[in-house]
Amino acid sequence: MSICNRVTSKMQIFDKSLIKHPKNYIWQSFLALITMLVLMSFVEFFTQTAIVAALGASTFIVFAMPWSITAAPRRLIGGHVVGIICGLLCYYIFIGGPLEELSKSHDIIVWFAYALSVSLSLFMMAVTNTEHPPAAATALGIVAYGCSWQTVVFVISFAVGLSIVKRLLKPCLKNLF
């Protein structure tokens, strides 16, 4: 096989299994749509885009790769709980706590809080076996926008709801990769 053929064979745009099993792709994308609509409808006031994006990424993982380890309930729910804790810790230390005045005049402190929330989440998820990549964005979103009890309850409820939906539909779900 020539080098040109090897390169173009790896640059394929569409997944080969799409042709064999198009229903899985359509069905699971539709389920993700319905799940997001139902779960998001409970919270009309929610405007923290970083956290909404993290939950959207969690939904992607659950419906695109339901059999992967990061889609397991322990990691889905536990990862977001770790993300919430790390985000709150960094927010209340650097942004809304003892360093609040300093962070208003020195952007480096805010940037450090953002970076620390992600790296601390990574570390804590790794040591607790709750690795769920979108949950690092939950931590970052909390540091960037602050957090209310409604946000905490919503994120955990969303993760639990998503885990329940996955459990109910698991026999119908296939990895799309």
C-alpha cells in the first residue's frame, strides 16, 4: 500500500459502522436529545454555560460510548461531585474568600484558581477512581461563575438522572466508535 493510500484511509470522514448500523447512530442521538430536553426543562433559570456544556459532554459520553468506563455511574456522578467540591474549594479560597480583594486587582490569581480547579479535579478524580472528563469543566464553571445550592443540586440530579436513563436503556445502547 502506498503512503498516499495509507494516509487517505486514515482520513476517513464517516465511521465505517455508520453504514452497517445507521439506526444505532440515529436512535442514540435522538435519546441524547430527549434526555437533555427533559433534564434541562427542570431548570429554566440555569445560565451557567460552562456547567451546561459539561453536562452536555456527559450526555455525549453516555450516549456515544455507553459501555466505556467514563460512562459508569460511579464516574459520572462521582466525577461531578468531585468537580463541585474542587470548584467550590478554589472559588471560596481565591475568588470569594480570603484572597477576594487581591483577585480583583490581580488577574493571575483568578487564572490560577481556574487552572487549580481543573488540575485538582483531575487529581482527586484519579485517586478516587471517579474519572469523568466533563466534570473538570464543572469545577472550572463553578470557579468562573460562582455557585448556588441550586447549582449543586441540579448538577448532581442531572448526573443521577442521566445514570438512571442509561441504566434503563443500557440493553439498547451500543458504543458508536
